Amino acid sequence: MEQVDSETYNVSSGETITLTVVAHKVDEDVVVSFSGRGIDPDSDDPASYTFKIVSKPPSQFADIECHFSSKDDDTSFYQFFVQGSKGGGKFTSSSIRKQDSDWDTNLQFTIAA
């Protein structure tokens, strides 16, 4: 796996992706879907999700939706990390902060030739 930017990655068909969501100053309240299907975390604290890249379509997306309550500190945020089973390392991805106007993000995984 290769990181193109904080939300875009080049991957191989058949590669298993691990997405880790670390909550800072907020109770974990996250929904993750891949290719339009919700997925459950493999572990909690931090939440970890795995999904497999299929051969088609050439670009596949993980959608991450976060929630903050009015009681959460204004400086609270979620940080995302991404790692592929075929190497490349663990990448720091985007983050979502309570003060952001949008509390969801999409990660793009493109099959590289």
C-alpha cells in the first residue's frame, strides 16, 4: 500500500486493509462502512476495522462517520490510521475534530497497476 495523500491510497487487489480509529477526549461513537456496507469493529479502544480490496471497481471507498456530544470537549477529535497487509507501513490518515463543520470523511483505495 502507498499513501497518495491523507485520504487516498494505492493498493493491490486482494489486500486486506486495517483502519484504526483513535478517539481523543471523546467516547468512541463511530460508524464505518466499506463499499456501501456497514462493518463492525474487530476490536475496541482503539476501534479497529478490517476490509478486503476486491478486483473491481478500481476505486473503493471507506466512509467514516463520527459523533460528538455537546458534553465533549471542544478540542476532542478522532485520528485515523491505515495499514495494508501487503506492506508499506502504517499511515497517519485524516482526522475529524469536534469543531469541524463536517463529521464524516471518505478514504479512497485505488488498485494500482
